[in-house]
Amino acid sequence: MALLAMPLLKMRVQALRAGKAANSKNSSYTAIRSLQQSSRRCLATTHSVPRHHKVDIASRTPPYHKLVTKLQEVRRVLGDSRQLTLAEKILYSHLQNPEESLLSNTNNGKDIRGKANLKLKPDRVAMQDASAQMALLQFMSCGLPSTAVPASIHCDHMIVGEKGADTDLPNSIAGNKEVFDFLESAAKKYGIEFWPPGAGIIHQSVLENYSAPGLMMLGTDSHTPNAGGLGAIAIGVGGADAVDALVDAPWELKAPKILGVKLEGELSGWASPKDVILSLAGQLTVRGGTGFIIEYFGPGVKSLSCTGMATICNMGAEVGATTSLFPFSPAHVPYLEATHRGPIAQAAQDVAALPMSQNLLRADPEAVYDQVITINLSSLEPHINGPFTPDLSTPLSKFKSVVEEKGWPTTFGAGLIGSCTNSSYEDMTRSEDVVKQASAAGLKPKADFIITPGSEQIRATLDRDHTLDTFSSAGGTVLANACGPCIGQWNRTDGPPKGESNAIFTSYNRNFPGRNDGNRSTMNFLASPELITAMAYSGYTTFNPMTDSIPTPSGKPFKFSPPRGSDLPSAGFAEGNPEFLPTPGVPDPSVEVKIDPKSTRLAKLDPFPPFPNSELNGLRVLYKVKGQCTTDTISAAGPWLKYKGHLPNISENTLIGAVNAATDEVNVAYDVDGSKTTIPDLAKRWRDEGHEWLVVAEHNYGEGSAREHAALQPRYLGGRIILAKSFARIHETNLKKQGIVPLTFVNESDYDLINACDEVSTKGLLDTLRSGGKGEVELVVKGKDGREHTVKTKHTLSEDQCGFVLAGSALNLLARAGREMQEEIVRGAELSD
């Protein structure tokens, strides 16, 4: 364990210096480059593993034999004539007990979708650094020596984007050393692969290393479905859900409905895979995919690259879908080979060639979808989505008129490309083509031009192929291989004052108010990287590169040609700096997990108290939220990310972005005596006085990131119930895992009858919990005037979830099971002696 002896900061700084010494160019951490090439079809087909990195291909290969066998069991349970979609085949093949999950409360298997509680055994877990802290702290509470399934940690969220990778990465490593040391030490102790800061964004790294056709994985980030571009069922979850898989407990999911998206034709010109999902988001809205898996099919699938399919799946999170996926495609084979996974490509091809009754990787020919949307790629136009929500979709040809009609800014300050959504080789080379065209005409960007590579492999390849030189020569700033501005880790340099209306264009996936730069007045418009690059040269939000020209220094007008790029590098992917490769996924019990007892960044968890042996009486309404309430609203990111491992400290940001329904103020609450305070301060005051509370909210409460802190923090501060018009899927599950009861209105108009500081008691909740979810829950609300009225509610509590609430949290149950397992091991050892 030589690496463990070297402090992480020192090791990473040495890695940066080694990269600089090894590279004659300006990049600070380029080192080893791949020399293996292939000319077949002008695509990289190298599939040997880099010589300095021993990869356990077996651990990255889905258990195809086991899954095909389980699929045959599913056929037996449901009948051979039952036609299954691709999503159903992969999901049901991961059931712990197909008969129990598929036949319980489903009309003998006839009504599975939306009814069955699927108890699943995922193949893998991936965690990003911000969410991994709490997930690991919860896992450690279970007392197990190693994870039950392969897992990885990716340090990508805690790296600030400001001046460029050379400066930002070392500064961010130094500022977060304590957290990175904790994550690395825990990873080594429990056998988790640790990808260090600078290695890349979790979703790009998963696509390059772990995703595979037929795989099922959980990821502690809402954009985990990115892996569906390579045919996997990949679902974003909170850390408590991830712990289920890590300890070998079945993970429960309400069987989703299946939305089929039929693709016809072929993309051309300025249209890109990003436009497929931007257009679909406009049709579905941010809630339209809730309770669904989006499954793409049709002849148009074959025209898409693997990374293009990943882009489409990534943004399925923006319509609330459980996940999105594509069937096994010809594009998957060269991508797997190019990313050193040739054996997996061959194994997947073998499975895809099986008779349909055993074919795990293709939908049955007559499979029925709950809804079908058809998109003709040949006629698809580029789209721009926003501002303030990812589902406000406008075709490029109409965007100028909408800008003028709405009075949106006609100029913009920054164009940002890359991120986990759009940082593939194809994305970057299409953008490079746009830059080359403009540079040849003597043009420079009018807006700040910022580039975020998705991984060290992508960065190194773009460096080798001079793409980064093209961007830098044009005045672009290349940030570290990390999330950066996409999640609010951005020290913006073009300087609009807070509160001043302004615009930016990004190739990101999410654009809620204040998300990127902390300024709620910044309008973030989402588009493809190549479109953003072209628009950056005009500096105008009204520019259309398909029709408009830009004056050049010579006075001659310049018009862009449609961009061209390569889906995979003809010379293969460059390896990049070997110091950014992961640690082995082999547990070492001798490693001590590094947590300073005096830390302000990390704190071990205390268990939440169990549910009382009574109804909840005397609850107070802490806050009535008006309008959109995302997980960013409930638990802000940006500078707060540094407290992700310290529940007391991060709880200071609870609901600070929420709008008061009575006053339209943000983060302003009023106590029962009328005194004015902040939301977290009032929550703490009531908790310390012994008054538990609830929040009342509108539609899609908790949409956005898979941020379990948005459930942990209210629980820690004394929250017991969230009453809303509707919930986002991940957040609703996160609440139950932490012992908070999510309820929805039977009559949405009852929202108007409840006010802050009203007193609330439950009726029927205890019996419902004790009966495993059977029963109805009512709330008796007493206003300040003493009048009482009853609010009828609905719930989605399953039997297992009732157990979580009664125990105080899911972690309490897992910790108990872990202790019992360890005691059994000790007893077994004593008997054998």
C-alpha cells in the first residue's frame, strides 16, 4: 500500500508536475499517450488494457449467464407468451425473487407496471465525491468489512472552475484534502475503486469503464442514466439506497411504466443527439417522465453514436424518468473495444445473438409500451431550452422571436461546453470544427468560451489531437476534468452583479435559477456544444448559425457550415496521466479510515430516533413553499458542497432557496409570535424546544439532483412530514429512507387551506405504518384562529418503507442487520474452534 503512505495532496501535486514534465505543451498534467492504433472503419478498435493499469475485466462484465438464466425464470413465472420490453428484461432479470415481486398485488402478474414492488439486486454502485461522503458514513455504520458488489468513487463535484485546470485543480485538491483523504482511505479499506480528483466526471468515467449492455447499476447522482447509452439500466439514487446494494440487501423500486420513443431517420447538419432530448423534454415537461423508464427503439437508433445515446439518456433525468436506455447497437461494439473492453463487447454480441426467448439485450418484437412518441431525426431541428427550467424548449428557427417577445437579454456573457452530458470526443471535435471555421475567417469569440473535458482520457486525447490547442488559441479556457460550473462550482469572471438579468449558454443538463453562478437572475440556455460554440462568436442570443452571418475584420460576411466531427478517435484514446487511474477494488482491513474528530467537514452519524408509539401530534407547519422547490432549493450546492460529510454544518442551508407562499420572500420564516427568522434557524429552534414540524409544498417537490441531504437535513432538524401536490421520484424515496413521511393531497386545493405555524396531527398514520402501508392518512389542521379542518392525503409507502419509518431510518435497520451478521460470523468462528 505504497500510495497510502503518501498524503493525497502531495501525491496529486507530484502527479501534476510529472504530467507537466512529460509534456512539451502547456497542459499541466498530460503524461502517457496511447500508441496503439487501428485503421478499421477509421474508428479506434484498441481493446487491450493499458500496461500500467491492471483492470479486472471480470468484475466489469455483467453476469450474463446468471441474467439469462433469471430471464428464463421470469418467462416461466409470467408465461412464455408474455412480450417484454428491453427495460423489463433487464430489470426483472435482476430480481431477488421473480415470483414474489412479479405476482404480489399485481393481479397474478397482469398489472406489474406501476403496481409491483421490485426487489432488485444491482450489479454495481458508483458514487461521486459529494454524495459518497454520506453514503460511506452510512455504510460504515453497518459494520461490514467490504462492499457486497463492485463499487467506485469519483472525485468530480468538489473542483472549482475559474482560471483553468492548471490552477483550479491543485487549489481544489488543497482545499478539499481532508475529504479526499477520507474517501480514498475508506475506498481502500472496503475495496472500492477510487478515482482521484482530476480523473473525470463520474458519468463519463462510468461510460468509459463500467457501463455495459444488460448491466444494472445504482449511482448516487441523478444523471446516472447516462450509462443507458451503452444499454445499461442505470438509476440515480440517494446514498441510503446505494447502501442497500453495498450491503447486499435488495433494493426496492416501484415497477416503472415504459415510455417508448421510436427514432426514425438520421441526424444531419446542425442537429445533434442533444436536440433529441431537448425536443423530448419540451413535449414531456419536467414531470412527464415520472414513474416511467424511457426506452428508445426504431431504425434511427443505428445512426447514433454510443456517446450520443449517452447524452440523450443523461438528460432523461430532466423529465423525471426513472432511467433511460438504448438497445444493444452496432455502435456499442467499437466503443467498448476503443475503451479496452473487447471481451465485454464479444460477450454482449453473443447474448444479443441468442433466440428471443433468451435475448436479454433486445425488446421482444411485440412488446407493448404504455405510451409511444415518435421522433424523426431527419427533420429534427436544433433546440434551445430555458431559461430557469430544462423543459422550456424552443426550435432554433423560432428562438430569436421568442427572445424579443419575452424581453430576454440579446447578448450573453459566457458559452460553456462539456460537462457529463456533452464532453465526448464527438462533441468536442464538432465544436472544434466550428472554431476552425471561425478562426480561418479571423474571428474571435465575443463571449467567454469555457471548455470542460469529461475525463482524463478525453482530455488527453483532445490534447494529443490538438483540439485543446484549437480551443486555447481561440481564447478558450480549459477547465479541469470535473463538474465545475455545471453544479455551481464556478467563480465566474465576467462579473454581472447579483440580481442583474443576464444570459449564458451551456451544453449542460440543468438550468434552475442560481444553479451555475449563484445569481438567480442568470438565464442559462441549454443547447448542443457546437451550437453554443458558434453563438459565442456572435455574442448574441438571437444569432442563428444556420441562416445568419457574422462580419469579419475584412468586412466580408462569414457564415458557418454545418459542423463535422468523429465519434471515436482514429488513433485510439490516449491514456493520459497514469496517476489519475483508480486504486484497485481490493479491500484492505489494515487501512484506517481518516476522520478527524474535530473536523468541520466530516462527522460520524448518530442514529435517528424511531417512530413514536403513537400518532404524530402537535406538529407545526415550518414553511409553506410557493412554486418550484428543487433539491438545490432544499440543500444548495456550490460553496455548501464542502459540508456534505458533516450533517450539522450543511443543515445550515436547509430550504434557504424556498419562496414563502405568504410573503414571496426567500428564506424568510416567521415564528408563532410573528418574529422573523431564517428557515434553518426556526427549524433548529423548534427542534430544540421539542416541536417537530412539516413542510407544505406544490408540484414535483425535490426535483433535480439525487441529493439525499435534502432529506437528511430536514430529518436532522426535526422534520417528520412533507406534504406536497406531487414528488420527484428519487427525493420521495430518499425521504422514506430517512424516516420522513411524504404525503400528497387528495384534493390539491387543500394546499390553500394550510398556513405556516398551523398545528397538525396525524390520523391513521401509525396503523398504516404498522400494517405495511395498508390504510389512509389524514391530517387534522388547527389554524391560528383555533379552527380545525381535515386534509385527506395519499401515500406510496410499501411494507419495507413502513419499516424504515418505524425504525427511524433505513440505516437503522441495515446497521442492525450488519451487527447480527457480524455476531453470527463470530459465533460460527467460536464453534469451529
